Amino acid sequence: MIDERGQPPLLNEIARELGALSARVVHIERLTERTLYVACAAYVYARAATPARVDDTQLSDDITAAFQRQLSHAGDAS
């Protein structure tokens, strides 16, 4: 739609801005997912600090499970 012949300049500007906004939203989604993952990791490591410790593989599995649960609660599970 951008730079098509016969389109008003305002329409081209709106299309460019929508494209830029879309890119920003994708970036915010990635940052939000990273933040959620870090929070889940902190939760699992704190849980692992209790007397019954588990190995790193189990911790990683628990982090991923906690992350997927939170994504599911948010309605964004993939």
C-alpha cells in the first residue's frame, strides 16, 4: 500500500506508522516473555533452595513448565 501511485501522502504516512507500531509491539511481546521467563526461573530456583535440592536438568524442566503454565494463564500458550 505504501508508495502506490495515486494514493494520498497521508495514507502512505499512516501505513508507515502502522508498520513501525507493529514492529514495536513485537519487541514489547518479546521483552514481556523474557521477563516472564526470568520470573519463572527465579520462582523455581527459590523453590529449589529448600532442603530437597534437585539437579540442573530438573530445574530447567521446572522453569519451562512454570513458564508454559503462565503463558497458558495469559492465553498465549503456543
